[in-house]
Amino acid sequence: MALEGKDVVSLAESARERHLWGPGATPENVEVDSLPAKASERWIEQYSDTGKRVSAYFDENYENYLIMHPAAKTVRASFNFSGDLPKLIELLSDLPFEVASFAPRYRVWYNKYRDIPGFGGYHFTHGWACAFRGDGHARLASRRWLDHGPWRLYRGANDTSFVQFHDLELDEDLAYAQAKFAHQRMGITDEGGYLQSDYVYQDDIRGFYNSARRVLELVVIGRTVSAREMRDACAARRDQVLGPEQPIDNVAFVFLDPSEADTHVPRLWPYGLECWTIINEVKTRLDSEEPPEGTGA
């Protein structure tokens, strides 16, 4: 798995404290930026202040490891785990990560399927699961996104959300077939609801700023709003694109045609975006806290 958080050293230390490689495990090999270094039980303390990639391998086959990527605030870890899914979620929820990715269970995916998306950076391309904890949920278009996807969602302690993309007993091809749409919906794709750190906008976000409500209003006339536009609006909300003088609490799409607004309500809702229209010359909001009929993946 790959774990991204605010402090890569705390992530590494937390993993070690939970004896993922056995009590008091000392790595057999340590590398600093691919150069051999002295292995010891306190390898994290020795090399964490170098600012370089530090890799510790706990077996001669290099299959069990902990790799620190300080620039990306990410650690990659591979270890033997014999517990069930609830035990894994319990372990995960106790680690100070924000976004987690799990590599494919079947390595053949890397050669067989070239279009698997992911979270970017030093994360794995999507495999069988991913997870969010605390502030990591801000990487999503909205927390609502979790409840309306083609996946299984589990909740853990410490505000942890665990997303399972496919059944674990499926073979490599059936697992991929089951997970493919879920990968797209949770990836950096036009249809996806994941907002990478350095978000790339399709177009400039232009609209009317409602200072009283701290809402950016985008007027729509005679067209369908694309999924990419909705994702851009969520990123604009997260990134506060108008600057500190014009804080954005939300983005509203305002449709002059009520029928067009009606068709957009269930599409906008998972993104946490507002939907407005004009009814009897009165500006009217159509969305509410409850998911409208037709909401889903």
C-alpha cells in the first residue's frame, strides 16, 4: 500500500510501531536514493533528515519493505498480513495517513491493462482498494462521492473511509471487469471524483460571486454541464480560486430553463454542488441535503 500524509516520518514510525514486519524488525538492506546504507533498527531516525528517498527491505527478495518519499509525503509499504478486512481497516485507521492506495492483487494487470487510473504521485495505480482519513477527504469532489459509487464503502475509526473496488475471490479478469468503472470514478479522469493536489483545470472558472452567501454562481443556458466541469467546480471550491478576499463556500449552477435544471439535480448532487433555476421569475434552489431520485454512479 501507499500512504500519503502531512508527515512522512510519522507515517514510517507509526508503521514500525505496529510491528508490520515483526517486533523489533531490523531491515536486511537499506538504501538512500538507491545507494547502499547501513541497516539498523533505528534506520528511520538515521536517515529521515536527509530529505532523500529512503528504502528499507526486510527480506532478501525485497518483497517486504518500507520506502519513504519525503518530497511526495508518501510511504510505500509491503508486508505480510493474515487478518481479515475489518482488522486491516482497524490497522489503517490508526495510522496518520490522509490518502491510501492499494496495489493490484494481480501483477498481470500491469501488463494486461494499460489504462488503470490512480491518485498520481507515488501512489499505486488503482488495485483492489483505496482509503481516506480526516483531511484526506478534501481530495474528493465531495464526501457525498463515497456514498454513490460502484464500490463497497466501509467506515473505520478516526474518520476513516475504506473503498473496496472488487471482490477478493475473483480471478484477475473478473476482478478487473468489476473494478474498471470504479477505478474511473475514483481516479484522475473526467468522470472521476478525485482532486489531485496540483489540479489541472480544463477552463478558467468564470461566474458571478455572491458575497452574501459566499457562493460562486455559474449561469447555464441551453447546454449540458459535463462531468469535467463539475469536477473543476469542486476543485475551485477547494482551491479557493478567487483568493482570500472572495472566499468560496460552494459553487452553484444556475439554469435558466427549469427542465434543464431538473435533469442536472441528480448529477450535481454527488459533487456537493448547488442547482438553481428560475420559476415564476423567482430564483429557486432545487437541491437539498437528501439525495434526489436518480442519484448514483
